[in-house]
Amino acid sequence: MMTNLDQLRADFEKTSNRAVSFPIAGALVWFIIGIVSTQLSTYYGLLFMLFASGAIFPLALLVAKIRKENVMASENPLSKLLALGVLMVNLLWAVHVPLMMKAPIFVPLSVGIGLGLHWIIYSWIVLHPVGIIHAISRTVSCVLVWLIVPKEHLLTGIASVIVICYALSIYIMLTREIPTRKQETES
């Protein structure tokens, strides 16, 4: 028998159309950040990253419209939960901005990891580990790049691993099995 939460999850799955608009937008923006960072000084590359990352949300809304996704459906509490997760991630700008002013070497790390934390909520909503895989692989990859890559190539390196994490996540999201109503009622 389906519980109310199961029904909300089924509704989220149906209306979100696999919810790949945000990862597509994120991958595209981080790809551009990586390319542009090769042409700018470290400082201006960081400024570009800070402003360009703000384009992820509106670009995702455009992609969602094209893909007929309704991830932010206000009538579904799970969509509201995901939106609150995005708000939580955006509150980290209170850390990113002071870091930019006092310790800019940490900004690619803080933004790279911070903007991916809401993926854990997505995993819980869809009952699939894709979001946990994304958040952990992104965090570990960003830290490794931050520790290994010379600071003048840090932003390019972090952008590169984030794009790879997005590509893997998009693939998993597009190919994962979504339970049907019959499968949900049997479990």
C-alpha cells in the first residue's frame, strides 16, 4: 500500500521528468567557468566564477521549461524541501564572499563544494544514491584538486572535476529505473 510520502515521491518523479535541468545548467556554467578561467588571472577568474555561478538557477529554469520539468512545483512538499535545500546552499554565500575578501585561495573549494550539498536532499526524495554519489565525489574531487593542483590552475581543475561529476550524475539520472505505481505498491 502506498503511503502519502510514496505518493508525493511518485508525483515528484512524474512532474520533474528526471529533474536534469539543474545538473545540465550547472555542468554548462562550470564548463564555461573552466574555459574562461584559462584566459583570466586567478583573481578575475574567481570573480567570474562568483558571478557566473549565479546563472545556474535561471539557466536551469529555461532548460526545465524546454524539458517540461516542474521541479519547483509549489504544491508538492518534496519540491519545497528541494527548494529549501537550494536556499541552504545559497546561504553559504555568507562564507564565500568573506573568503574572497580575506582568503581567495579557498573560494573555488568553498563554492565548488558548497553549491553541491543539496544533492543529498535530492537522493532522499527520489530514493536513489545519485545525489549522495554526486555530493561525495564532488567534495572529494574538489579537495584533491585543491591540494594537488598549483593555485594558478586551481579554478580550472575544480571546474573540470565538477563537470565530470555532473556528467556522471546526469547519466545516472537519465538511466536510473523509476518505480512504476505497481512496483511501488508491491514494495
